[in-house]
Amino acid sequence: MDFFLNIPNNEIGNTLTERILAQSNSIKFHKTLPNYSNSKLFELENLSTELGVDNIYLKDESTRFNLNAFKGLGASYAIRKLLIEDPQTSVFCTATDGNHGKAVAWSASINKKKSVVYVPKDTTKERIDAIAQYGGEVIQLDMNYEETCNHAAKQSALNNWMLVQDTSWDGYEKIPALIMSGYLTHFKEMEDSINLFQKPKIDIIFLQCGVGSWPASCIWYYLNRYRTNRPKIVLVEPNEASGVLSSFMHNQRVSPKVNFETIMAGLNCGIPSKSAWEIIKKGCDAVMTIADEDARNAMRTLYKPKENSKRIISGESGSAGLAGLIKCIKDPGMSKLNEHIELNSKSRILLFNTEGDTDKESFKSIVEL
């Protein structure tokens, strides 16, 4: 099964994570950082016509802080908050499949601190070098992502390092919540365009999903701002890293029984984040999976737009939201999902390009076919 339809209760809770999200002043902080600017929001008019929907908006995070991905929003905010609490912290540690580790290394460096970054066995040399350029000590393990996270947590405890992980578990929820709070910036940036006061100018959002922290922050934002007037939200995962879909099907957090082999490195995760899962259940309308070829086709669609449309550089994970939308429209097997989210010719869609060409060799081999 490649999708699950959820009936959300749309409730705002009072968990530790949600209290931290409610206190976020991330956009005020991010405006103080070097190279800050609003990421661009594009209207993809030609693609909207081609796919038969009213409008497609795409927020392009590939230029964020010159990091080629959005993850700097979360890591920078969390590290700043942690240093306010304990300025003597000297080493920040994390596990990553690429973009989050680069964001932690960058955030540590601008605060003149050290970083240790563990990466899984399938992490490419280019992604490792991208982390190392910001001074991070990168250690590659013969493990998958979930195992690498466990190892980073153990090493942080042994060495008295500060673990800055973007997934939560029992006893480790505050720091992931701070990271999620940092992500709220790019939703707030749209409050003068599509996230209007009483009702948004969008009907459906397709969000790529790894451990779930980023889509959960999006869900919380729209629930908190609009309650029942919020847009429908669909999460998109790789076929071979479908932790949220598997968890919905088992009605509890589980690690999916898949091979974890996908080109979507940023989404190649296992069991969902504990606190993210609680929010996702309350405000996600559906979760679906896509194949690697779906992501490749979406990358090419953005890179080679028809007529005079803007070319958008979108990496394997960055294109997953669009890949989900295209699958819904073109795959007859998705008709029940489309009916559930009311996807039709009048729909206004929001997508996020969460990364650019973070692996340039892979990107080139895909888009130049």
C-alpha cells in the first residue's frame, strides 16, 4: 500500500514540544544572521496549467544562508538557545544524512564552537566534504541512519558533548523542539503573501517527510494559526524509507521493514521522531510514498520547465513534494487520496524545495538525461 488516509482531530496540545513551538521567536533571531533573506516564493503558472490545478506555489529553500538547504533554520536557532543557557558548551554533536549535519557544523562555527558529525554508510563524499568545510569533524559509520542516531547519542553522553538531533525519543524532546521552532521562520515569511490572517490562499500542502520534525512544525503552524480553516496536508516519503506510513498502518511508531535504499538521502530515515509523530497524527490528512524515479522526474520538471518559466534547482529530497503531487494527479490508483484531500482543478497547492543540488554529481546525472 502506498498511501494512508488519516482523519485528524486538529487539536492544539500542551506538550513540551508544543509549548516550545508557541514561544518561538525564530524569525526575529534569523534576521540577525549573516546572509539572511526571505527565501523566494514562486508561482508555477505553466506547471499549474499542465497539471490541471488552479495554482502551484513553491518556496525555494535552496539559497537559505548559502547552505543549499533549509536545515540551517532549525540548527542555528537551537544552538543559539542552548548557548544562552550554557555559554560554556564547547562541542555540538549530531547524526545526519547530509543537510542537518552541515547546518549544525555551520551553526557551531558561527558561534566559534566545535562540531562532531556522524554520517551513515551510504553518505556520499560530496555531502561529507560539505559538512567538513564548516569545520565539522565527520565520522562515517557502517550503519544506517537510525543506528547512526543511536551511536551519536551514546558518544555525546560519554564525551559530555551537546547532542543536537532533529528527532526525539523518550527523555530527549527539548532540543528537537527547539529545532522545530527554528523551522517556523519560513512559514512566518509567507504571512504577507499566502498565509493571510483569517484564511490561507492555499488548499493543500505536499511535504516531504524524513523523521517528521519539519513537516510536524508545518502542521503545528497551520493548526495553531488557522484551526479548522487550515489547508489539507499530505506527507510524502520514499518507498524504501516509509517510517510515517508504517507507523500509521501499525497505529504506533515503528521502524519500517524496508531496505533503506533511496536516492532521497535527506528522507532516508527510520522510526519517526516521537514528538513529531504526536503532532502529525493530529494534523496530517494523508501520507503517501513515491519511487526514486518519481523524484527524478520531478527534479527534471523543475530544471527543464516549459516555455519561459523559472528554472529551479531541486535535489532528490527537495523535489519529493512535487513528485507526490504529480503522482496523485497522474496515477489512477491515487483517486481515493485525491477525493480525501479534495484535489481538483480549483486546488491551490503549496510545495517546498527543501534542498538544491546538494550532491552535484548525482544531480547532474539525473537532470541532464
